[in-house]
Amino acid sequence: MAGQGREQRLVFGEVAELYDQYRPGYPEVVFDRVVEFGELRPGDPALEVGCGTGRATLPLAARGLLVTALEPSPEMARVARQKTRELVGVRVEEASFEDWALPRKPFRLVTSAQAWHWVRPEVRFIRAREALGDGDCLALFWNSAFNQGHTNSGLEEAINDVYRREAPHLVAGVPGEVDLDRRLEIEASGLFVDVIREDYPWSTTYTATRYLGLLQAQSDHRLLEPAARGRLLDGLATVLAAHGDAIDQSYCTCLYLARRHP
């Protein structure tokens, strides 16, 4: 299989530019809320885990935070560096959170956008606590998709038919994480308090080109055999062309906030 020998969390690097172009960002209010909850001020140090191509790095830096952004994929880190090269408050490190040497001075914020699930579960909260000072903030967020997010049942069924035929093991056309309530996981670590979840719904309309580009930047689609992925995308292109070359998608950005236990 095409996925053999490829680590799923790193396959995004195969299409780093495509990822940066088509993967969705996050509502500005999410970053405002992180700053408010953490009582953060310009100049405060923040550690971003799994920065990808910098989709969350730029909004964090725009709020005056000094961001150290970790990214294990060399290709993704390269794009992030290019996008932040003129920002004196951003440093992109090609490293995994598990292996990176934490500095002695604690961060005021540890945050991760759409990447925390790739960090090894047995160490991720321990490392986050070690990186923070007492009472400082952990902020994790994901975009979750509401099924197809559109009201065109004919389009939805046609898309499902393509997936059943070409990639029956994939969830049909859901371009985002499955919505899991992660509060219990954070609380169960015993390392954080004041754990809350806040949901920020939003929606967008994808052209066929954008939607197919988005799917090509999904890790599960990257792991398909190239021929199978090609057949899937061709089938979806045909379906979208028959339904106006566009698809509506509803999202919810799920934000988890917590404070380091003293």
C-alpha cells in the first residue's frame, strides 16, 4: 500500500503548498478568546505545537505574542518560515514536541491548532505542563465538519456513492476532524484545571477546485494508493460538475482552554 512506511502525521509535507492554500483557517475570535482567557499581553512567550504552514502562527503573532512554533515536517516548516520570515517575534523550529528541549524560562501559552492528536498521548500533557508556569494557559483547537454541511441531498448521496465505490474505508468527504469532546482527557491528566470547551461555528462555500484541493491535503486521502486517489478525485469532480461546481460546508472550531495546575 502507498501508506506503508509513511507516518500519517508527516504526509502533509508531501503537499505543503497545497495544504497551505486549501486547508481552512480559524475564526479570529478564537485567538482573541485565547488571549483573554490566558490574560496574555504583547511580548508574552507562546509555544505552538505542530504549527504546520503557520495558519495559526500568524494570528498569534498579530496579537503581539512571541511565538516559538514547532513543526516536525521539514516541508511544512519551510513554508511556515517563508510566511513568517519578516516577523521578528516568530521562530519556527523543525522538531517534534516530544523531542524538543524545553527552555528553562516557562511559556505563558502552549497551544496547538489541528495537531495535538498527533502528539504521543502518554507525554503530551506532561510536556505541556513542564513548558508552562503556574496558572498559565493551554489552548487546543480543531475544526470539525458538520457532515457535508450542505442541504443538497442529491449532491451528498452522489458524493457518498463515489466514496463507497473508490474508498469505502474513508468517511465521505468530511474535511475536518471528527468532533470529540476532549475535556475529559485534559481533566484526567490531573495536570490542568479550569478546563472549558467553547464552540465557534462558521461556514464556507468551496468551489470544486478548492474542495478537491482540500481533500488532497487530508492525511487519510494522502495515504491512498495514487491510482485510487486519482479515481476518487475524478469521480468527485464529475459529481461536483453536475451540481454547480460548488459545495457548502459548515464547520465548528472547537476550542479547549485550561490552566496549568500549580
